[in-house]
Amino acid sequence: MPKSSLKEQMPSTAFLQDEKDIAILALLQANARITVKEIAEKIHLSTSPVHDRIKRMEANGVIKQYATLVDHNKVNKGLMVICYVSLKAHSKNAGVKFINTINELNEVIECYSISGEFDFMLKVMAANMEDYYNFHVNKLSQIENIGHVQSVFVMGIIKQTHQLVYDR
Amino acid sequence: MPKSSLKEQMPSTAFLQDEKDIAILALLQANARITVKEIAEKIHLSTSPVHDRIKRMEANGVIKQYATLVDHNKVNKGLMVICYVSLKAHSKNAGVKFINTINELNEVIECYSISGEFDFMLKVMAANMEDYYNFHVNKLSQIENIGHVQSVFVMGIIKQTHQLVYDR
DNA sequence: ACTGAAATCTCCATTGT
DNA sequence: ACAATGGAGATTTCAGT
């Protein structure tokens, strides 16, 4: 069985139909407010199939969210810190409690469970160093069961995108 | 001089006017396709000032992008890897060359210049381990002047948001 | 700066191929 | 599954306060 077409390269539960879905997604990722008409013109289709395809991708969860991205520096959240955390105890209960607390902290915009010597990696946004210090001392370190914490400061943003490219 | 009002807490070059701008941003961050009418109703204003405020925040760069966020798992990009890189030489020229190359690699969706023993942190999205291995060996390691590379694998996504909250 | 209304354009459902 | 059309509703502009 030859695996040449894009469709056959997709996972068994295919959420994308063909290259047209990918083209639509690429345009939407770059601009969530692009009109159906404009997409239709760019990919040489009429509006109805484009509309149908978008609704399908919304329904099956390929499209998670239409988000507005804000310039951190212009809204007084210009300091980004990558924060590594290890827990003292590793019971399931301890992990769940940590996760619940992290989800309530607005300064933490990302949190991942990771391989390596630490248990979690956090991306924290703060106004400045004083603001981050307060977060560190009064919020993060106060969480029950916290072991080690290590902060890595972001000095420059080289690249930041959400555009997933499907190049084959 | 008392610092009580939100306006006075803002940086001297204020990009946000007042709490209404913040309320509008909060709604837009959660849903880039919300209608002006709907925003107007929620913050008890008519459509025109809401429209004007959005246009102003687009023009002054507070609003960077209206983006569509896609479910990585459903488009065959389910493996996230945090990648640390140090360069051999640290001349300005070497850094610029690295940065240019990184910007051409679609697998790299974020790249930061960081404090600590490594020079850069990358967030890489791949289909699976084989895909990541190919990226690592054939693309990342091939970049001129690359020193050490360390990969940290993301085993679970605990939290992932872009919503900046201004809680005072 | 906000209100209210008028004009333009887009969406979305229906129909037809 | 895609093209074309018309009514509903949104965006956008422009008066007035």
C-alpha cells in the first residue's frame, strides 16, 4: 500500500481532509479575523465550502480558539521568566494540588510537566523584577510541597509564533 | 503625589486609557471573533466607542495579532520539546547567523535568549520522536557554530493560555 | 468622548448543479 | 461537494451632544 497522498499520511482519525483545510488553517492562524470571502478568493473556492470546512474544524476541535495576542511590553508585562519547579513528594495527590494552584495564578501563562531533574516548567509574565520577586516569594514558594525552584530570565525574544507549518 | 488611579500606575507612555480598555482586551483575548456589539453590551457602552478603542489599540500596537490557535495533537504536531542551545563563539556575527537560521525553521515556534549556562531556549513542535530526531540531527545540529544542545521533553500540558490578567 | 442612527459589507442558509 | 443568491445582522461612519 503506497503512502503518497497527504490523506494517507494523516493519522487514522483524520481531522483534516486535504490541502485545502491546511491552506485555510494557515490563513486563519495568521489572522483570525480574515473573512470567509477573502479565504475563498485566496484558495480559489466559493464561500460556502470554506464556511463549511471552518465550521467542521471548529466542531472537531482542530480549531481550539480565536485569540487576540497582546504586546507584553505595552501592557506592563514585559518581563518573561522560565521557572523550574520540583516537588518534595510525588504522590498523585501532591501533584494534583500543585496543578490546581498553578491554574489559579494569573502570572503563570504556561506550565508543563517535563522530563529531567525538575518536575515542571513554568512561563511567568511579570511587570518587572520587583513584581516577579513578589510572585516568587509570596505565591510560588508558598505552595505546599514545593521543593527546588530555579528561575531563568528571558533577555530577548528571538522568535514567537503559533503558526504550525505543514511542509512535506 | 498619590498613586491610586490605574492611569497613574501605567508607564509614562500609556497605551491603555482606563479600565474599559482592559475589559475590552480581556474579552478579545478570550475570543478574537467576538462582535463589537457583544463587547459593547457587556461593558455597558455603545458600539462606536468600543470600535474606536479597538482601532486605537490596533494602531498603537497593544493588539499585536488576531490568531487562531490549533490543537497540536489533532494536526500531527503532538510532541513538544524544550531545547537548550549554547554557541561555540559569541561574536555578534555568530549570534545573528544563528538567529536568522532559527527563524527559517518551522519546527521552532519560540526562541528566547536566556540567562544561565545556555544561550538560547527553543520550543520545538514535532509529529513524533522520529520527526524530532530528524530535526535534531539534520537541522539543529547542522547549524554553524552550535555548541551544546540539551532536549527536555514535555510529558503533559498543565496550563496554556495567552490571557494576561491585570489584577490590582 | 459617548450616543444613536444610517449605510455598507459580511455572514449564513437555501436553492440548484 | 461546490456555486450562487437574498435576507439578517454586523461593522463602520457620521451626525449631534
